[in-house]
Amino acid sequence: VEAEMKLLLATFLVAGALACATAETLPPDRLASSEGAIRAADELGAQSVPAAALHLRLAEDELSAAKAFADKGDLSRAELALVKSTADADLAVALVRADAARASADKSAAEMENLERSTR
Amino acid sequence: MKTALVLAVLVGAACATTKPPQALLQARATYADASVQAAASAPAELRDAELALDDADAAFQREGGSPEVRDRAYIAERKAEIAIAKARYVDAQKREQASDARIRALSATAAEQLRTTREAEREAREEHSVDEERVRDLEQRAAQLQAELDQQKQANEERGEALENTQEQLQNEQQARRDVEQRLTTTLEGIRDLQSVQEEPRGLVITLSGQVLFASGKFDLLPAARTALDNVAAALKADPDRSITVEGYTDSQGSPASNLVLSQARAESVRRYLIERGVPEDKIGARGMGEDNPVASNDSIEGRANNRRVEIVVAPKNVEPR
């Protein structure tokens, strides 16, 4: 029994060591890229644009998934998950900017129409 | 080894005939949309999407419907969507720039219209100001003319009143003169009944008989003389501006000296009475002439009676009494 206990403990220790080792192997540049894109989307106000908010949420989920894959030692899936997270965050940023540009353009168009009416 | 080769061929054949996963199909469709919408306005993003889709296709070629294929298709689709979003962003910017340009043009036009309107208003105000000034000048001129007219009217009224007064005064004076002349004529006619009246170079000479005026050797007036002298006084008062001289005369009876004294006393008696009757004192004088200047012969009674007389000489105007 004691031998079995030692074997089980050794197995947990090896597994934990392996897990820590894979978590640390997530590519820092891609991790930083993903986190930076998520932060940028959040700061730009992605939460106030429904489509952008959705992709921001997806980006965060993908980042969590990447970490999970890394924890499981699946670096390939982890890297892809980071790329997906970055893509969703970048899309959220693009949607926020497009929405802001559209709103600004609509405002200018309204001002233009008012001015046209007033100058007729 | 032979068996492994057969398995590889079988797997490859299976991949070649495997239907692409839904994610890859959706990525391709989205990329197709992006190719239409973002080719001009987001070429870089579209290029990223294309590369991502190539990766997905390559993975599918390698692995068929593996999770990696789905992940790469997912990434490709997101990048295509990014390209589309970027294209919409650029289009919105262009639309905003176009609106802004139109706003600037309209603003410039409005500003020009406003400037023109203000210029027109300023000119209108200036013109109105000129008109007002002209109206003020005309009103001032009208007021001045009205004042002059009022003054002229008042002056005319005053002149009219003065003329009327003058005419009335003239008429009164003429009437008074006519009355005086009438009274004088009447008086003289009355006087002529008692004494003679003659026009001579020295003036109007009224001769009163000494018998009517005085008792012999006396110089006190008789009652009959007073009546005659009342008429004379009335006539003389009617023309008070003339100088009067009362001259006393005697006949040649007695000494010349006594006759002179007597004639002087009688002339003075007549003068005093006439003054009492209202003839101005400063206009009447008296002097005794004695037996000088006889009007008849002293040889007869009748002649001496005529020589005893008093002559009242009414001088022409502006001649002082002697």
C-alpha cells in the first residue's frame, strides 16, 4: 500500500510539473497580442456596441481556452486559440471604430441636411 | 510497409473527397463578401483574410475536418469580417468627409448670403438714416417757415390794429377838427353879430366896440361885454395852438398918456377874462395902443366911437403872442 501511495504521489507530482511546464510555454508575444487587443477593444467602448461586445466576450473566452489548452499541454490548440482570441478582439476594435465612424458620418449628414434646408 | 502506404492513400483519398466543414464554407463566403466590399478601401486587411483563408484551406487539404481546420477557418472568417468592418469604417469616413465638405460649402454660401444680407441691411439703414435726416431737415424748415409765417401774421395783425387805430384816431381827429371848425364857424358867426371879424396879414382880427365892453373912462367889463367875450373865448379855445394878442385902443380925447394907460388896462381886463374862460395864459398877451391906429376920424362922435375899441388878434400858427 505504501508503495502504491508513493507511486500515486509521484504520478501527481510529475503531472503537476508537466502542467506548470506547458503553461509557461504559451508564446509571450501572442499572449501579449491577445491581451492587448482585448484591452484595446474594452477601452474603445466595445461593451456599448452589441456586435463588438459579443466578439470581445469571445476573445476573452478564447484567451481562457488558450490557457486551458496550454495547461493541458496542447500548445498547438493553445496557439490557435490565442490567434482566435486576437482575431475576435481585433474584430471588436474594428466594429467599434466602424460604428463610431458611422455615427459621426450620420451626424454630419444630418447637419448637412439641416443646413441645406435652412439655406434653401 | 505496404500496408501503411495503402492506409495513407486511403486517408488521402478520404480527405480529397471529404466535404469542407461548415466553418470553412462560412469563411469562404465571408471572404467573398469582403472581396467585394473591402477591395478598394481595406486591401491590407483583405490580404490578411486571404492568407488566413489559405491557411485554413491548406489545413483542410492536410487534415480534412480537424479542429485545426475549424480554428483556422474561424480565424479566416474573423479577418474577413475585420476587412469588411474596416471598409465600412473607411466608407463612413469618406461619407463624413463628403458631408463636412458639403457643410463647409453650404456654410461658405450661407456666410456669403449673410454678409450680403448684412450689407444690404447696412445700406438700407444708411439710406433710411439719410431719409430721416432729410425728413428732419424738411420738418425743421417747415417749422421755421411756420414760425416766420406766425411772426408775419402777428406783425400784420399788429399793423392792422395800428392802422385801424390810426385810421380811427385820424377819423376822430378829423371829426374833432370838423367839430372845432363847425364851432368856430358858429362862434365867429355869432361874434360877427356883435363885432367885426377880418382876415389881415397879422392874423384874424376880431374888433369889439368899446361901447359894448366898457363904460366911459372905465376898464371894468360891462355885463354885455361878458356875453360877447364868452363867444370869443369859446372860439379861441377851439384852436388853442394859436397865439392871441389883445390890443386896446382909445379915441383922441384926453392926454395920450392917459389914453395909453386906459387902453392898456382895458386890454388887460379882456385878457384876464378870456383866461378865466379857458384860453391858455401862455398863449394870450395884452397891450395898450392908446389913440394910435384910429380906424375913423376923431372929429365926429361916430368916428370916435369906432376908435374906442379892443382888437383881438389871432395870429397864424407858430407865432408867439406879442
